[in-house]
Amino acid sequence: MLIPALFFVLMFAALAALLWSGFELFREQEDPLADRLEELHTHAMATAVRTSRRRGGGMLNNVLYLISLAPGGEGWLHDTERELAQAGVRRRQALALYAIFQIAFFLSLVGAMAFLQRNNELTARLGGMVSALLLGWLLPQQVLHHLVRRYRRKLQDALPDTVDLLGIVLGTGLALDQSMLRVSEEMEYIYPELAGEFSTVVMQVKAGQERAKAFQQLVRRTGIEDIKSLAAMIVQSERFGTSLSQALKVYADSLRTRRRLRAETAVAKAGIKMLFPIVLFILPALFVITLVPGVLTVLHDLRSGIGPPR
């Protein structure tokens, strides 16, 4: 009894994951990484060249090298590394650890399904293996996509207050790098994600990198349109010598307006989202509480017989 129930749950989860992946694939999404960034600094643009991975440098690098030898492995590693960076995970070993985890999860789920379905018919085994393959491949990726969306949402929520504070600090007469470093120190415990991004940009500029290139890499790491607009504003203000503090105050007001509109949109969608839990969980319990006593009373009367007792 346990094995058919587990098989049914896995098949349902595989079907749900497949439908969700198809919905995410065909849904229109913003792709800031594909937008034109040449306007920031034309001569600073450099085409990213994928270097072939080499053996050596430890066990983790050897694992990445073996994965890159598989057909499509290098492209998968490149896309996964970019998504890990967009999720705020930038440790050197993060890509190798994630790849090992996904492969181990995939193999363990397929092996467990093969063990559970060893005595079933061919069609049941085939369905179980397909569901295990889909779940083993899609679940880690969906978790990573969720981490990317959560990190972007935190950055977007932190952007209005941080930009406003940056404009105030710039108005005191500090330079841009010193202002960004000061803002990152002040916002470290309130908005650590955006504070870390700002400090990374400042460290890159101090290391000798052009400011336009550093902001370009910030846009590539985050993939947020508002940060792209902020980077373009800062680079153009530095290029043409215009006042940046006043522009940042106006931009912070527009960001607050967008944040309020997003909150109003989320509140408007809450009623629709609550409809399905109400129908699935609350209404059945309500029907049981209200109808079962009456049904039990009717059954008791029918068992006793119709008419006055003798």
C-alpha cells in the first residue's frame, strides 16, 4: 500500500514540476542581460569569452572539468554559475558543490525509484523512472530559480532607501566612491545584499577597474532594470559632469512609487491566491462541521424507524 501511494505522489509532483517549468518557459520575462549595455561605456565593453576548464587545482576543479567534457556540460556550468551569482552566492566552490549536489540528488532519486519499482510491471516502472528523472533534474533548478528571485526582490526593496541615502551623502561633498562605501557601511545590517553589491563595486574601482565596467558587472550580477538605470545615471553624470545628488533624489522618489505600486499589485492578487486554499482546505472542513451532525441525526432517526415509538 505504501509503494503505490509513494508512486502516486511522485507522479503528481513530476507532473506539477513539468507544468510549472513549461509555464515559466513560455511566460514573458524581463531579460536585462540581453539588453544593450553599450550606452554605459562603449569602449569599456568587452565580450565575455568562455575559457575551457582545465584539469587540476583540486578535486572540485576536476569535477567541473569532467562535467564540461559532457555534451552541453560547459554551457550548463556557465548558466549555473551566472544564476548562482545572481542568487548572491559567489564563493569559488559554489559551482562545484551545486553541481555535485544536483548530480547526487538526481542519481539517488533515480536509484531509489528503481529500487521501489523493481517488482512492478513495465509500464509502472517506466512511469516511475520518468517521474524520478524529471524531479531529479528540475527540483534543484527550481530551488535555484527561487533563490534568484528572492535575492532580486531583496535588492529591489532595498534600492529606494539606499539611493536616497546615497544622494544625501553625495550632497555633503563626498566623492562617489566614498559615498557608496559609507552607504554600504550604514546599510550593512539593514540591507546586507545591496550593501555587499555596493562595496564590491567600490573595491573593483579601487583595484583599478573603470567605474563604467564595474557598474556594468553589477548590472550583470543582479539583472535588475532599476539597478541598470541607476548605473547608467551614475556613469552619464560622471561623463557629462552633471549634479548627481539631485538626480538620485528624484530617482529615489520614482523607486518608492514603483515599490508602492508593486505592493498594491500584490495586495490585489492576494484575494485570488487565497481562493484556492479556501476551496481546497477551509470549505471541506466547514462542510464537515456543519453537515455531519445533521446527517448523523437523520441516519439515527432512519435506523429507529419512521413514526412514533411503540
